[in-house]
Amino acid sequence: LKLQFLYLIGIYSTVCRHRHLQHTHTMASWVEYDKEDPFPIQNIPFGVFQGADGKGRCCSRISDLVIDLHELAAAGHFSAAANAALKEDKLNGFMALGRAEWKGVRAKLQELLSTSNSLKGDAGLRAKVLLKADSVSMVLPATIGDYTDFYSSREHASNVGKMFRPTQAPLLPNWLHLPVGYHGRASSIIVSGTPLRRPVGQTRPDDEKPPTFGACRLMDMEVEVAAWMGPGNKLGDVITIDEAKDQVFGLSLFNDWSARDIQKWEYVPLGPFLSKSFASTTSPWIITMDALEPFLTAGPAQGNEPDPTPLPYLQQSYPGAFDIQLSAELKPQGEASYSTICNTNFKYMYWSVFQQLTHHTVNGCNMNPGDVWASGTISGQTEDSFGSMLELTWRGSKPLKLPSGAERKFFADGDSVNLTGVCKGNGYNIGFGPCEGTILPARKF
């Protein structure tokens, strides 16, 4: 009976999303753009740019225009709470207000930008509010207090297991029972466009010899999606699976850079440390749950024999995966353009962002506005959908060949890596913006 109830709830949710999608498709703006534009009126993401005074200013975006929300808030266009929060230099205060306020601000922006609104005719307000995107510098959208990285792609976890534990089962015994994660380093999350240095540390390339110290040789990416926390919970409280969907402020692209040779030596028994904490890159725009709602879909089946059924606190009564097409691109130093090296999809994730959040808080751990948790590497079943160089080159045994003739087992100094993401709607796209970083040489000791 419970399974039948969950099934009926899923059908009802699908019908509601279909109606929402039909309404979303009919939206039109006086801002001109084509149907492939990643930031149409159906998107309306949130971010922060650096103002002339050096302080952050909360913003949104439509097409190639950044919308200064500080100016709109100062003019009183939103609720009193939203007006106050959007005049802050980060989004944390706005994130804390909850989904009703987020929806209200987004709806007001869509109204101001719609074909029937007077903003088009208010030249003075437009001049203060609308800025060319290439004229501003984006910064981190929130002060990130804590960051957790999960390990929730079955294909990725299985590939790693096959490589490093070839005589054992690919998945460890706990993997199908809970979303595996570890606490990461929030201070080294950087916004797209920020270069990063190749890390140094201990490695042990020869198991018969002592470890050595030096620059990482096996520099890697991880194609991930990050979730950003909304209001959160008090210490000792739990965010249930039914509450989780209204607690997520939105999603961004996320490259969790990895030093594989450092990781191999250090990760037993407590997991990654220096191999992950040197840098993680996020795209500057956070895409809201309302913009992404039409792209909710069922994720991989859970509980089909011989797989275990998740414990009750992790069972979802609603679709938890998102149909986000993801790509990774590589541009070696000196080359003019990027080459695609991976195509994958966020819907492949076994554990959803909502299950991750519920599991994260089930012990009473408190989450605060602006906290981040990342999905873990997103890999599909085909070789071209693997979300890391570790998998794409199978530990370096199958070098990638680029159109220029260059080859890569792992990344070289000067390489630029960019992640892209898009949701394909009915006559419109929802994009995420760039998630790009360039590798600088290691510091010399």
C-alpha cells in the first residue's frame, strides 16, 4: 500500500510539473534573445557581482544583461524582508528567507521583464538596473560556511572500485544503503575564471620505496553539481525527506579538482585531504529549484533486487533527479578553442540532492544558509560519459587524443578546463554559465 501511495503521489507530481512547464513555455520578455540563450526569462538565476566600491551586489540575469537587485531592492520592488536581504553583499540573508520569498522575487523579476510590463519604458530605472554581463566581475554568490562532498554516482563508484579493488566487489558494503560523503574545505571554493595552482604534497609512486614530496603529477577534474543551502536547521533538528525539497536554494556547476597521486597515498583511513582541499570551482550563477522544476525526473531505481531498499528516512515520494546535460571541455595552453572530453547527465545520480541533505542532517547536524554540498563525480554507463580523467583514460592507460593531436592522461600546466550544463525545455534552455579554471604551475619549495 505504501508503494502504491508513493506511485500515485509521483503521478500527481508529474501532472503538476507538466502544467507548470506549459505555463513556463508561454513566458515572453521584451529583452531580445534566441531560443538557445542560456538565460531566458524562464531562468532568472541568482548571483553576486563586484560593485564599483569593491563590495558585492546581489544580482540576477536575463540573456546578456545582469540585473542589479540592490537597485531594485532600494526602490522597494520586493517584500520588506527581501528588500533588506538583497541589499547585502552576499546572498546568505536572502537564502535564509525561504522558498516563498525566493519565488516572490523571481516572479517579480519575470513580471518586470515580461512583454506587458513598464520597465521597458522606464529608461532611468533600466540604466541603473541592467548591466552588460561582460562589464561586471562575478564573485562567489554566498559566504560558504561549510562544504560536504558526496560520492553518489553508482557508475563512478563502480569504476573506481574496479580500478583499485579488482578482486573485490566494485561497491563497498555501505554504498547502496546511504549517500557516502566527507567534509570538504569551504575556504578553497573559487568562482569560475579564477586560476588555481597545481598542488604539492606527498606521493608514493613506488610501493616498495618511501614516499616522496613534490608537485602533483596526476591532476584531475570531477564533473559535479553543487547544491546551495536555504534556511537550514538548528543543531539537533533534522530536515526530513519531505522537507528537503523546499530547503534547497538552487544548483550550480562544480569542478572538484583532484590530485590523484596525492589522494592514493593519503586517503586511507580517513579519506581525501590535501588531494582535494586546494581548489574547487563553482559556476557563478545559482539556478533555482523553480527554474529546474520542469526538468525533475525519476532517478535510477532503488530497491530492485538484489539492491537493498533505502531505509524509510531516505525514501522519496517525489522525483529527485534533474535532467541536466553536462559536458567537460579542455583547452591546452596556446590552443584557440575548447574540445569536449565528456558528456554526461545529472539524472544518472543514484542518490539525489534531497536524500543527501536528509542524510546529512539525520544525526542532528545543523546546516546554515549558504552551505554547499556537491554531488560527487557524475558518470554514465558509456566511456564518453565518465566524469573524471581517472575514468576517461582508465588510470592513464588510454590517453585522450584531442583534435589538435595533443594527448592527455591527466592535465598539464596551462590547461583550461570548463564545465557546461543545460536543461532543454520546450522552446527554451536553462543554462548555468561557465565553470572554468586554468592550472598554474606548482610553487617551488
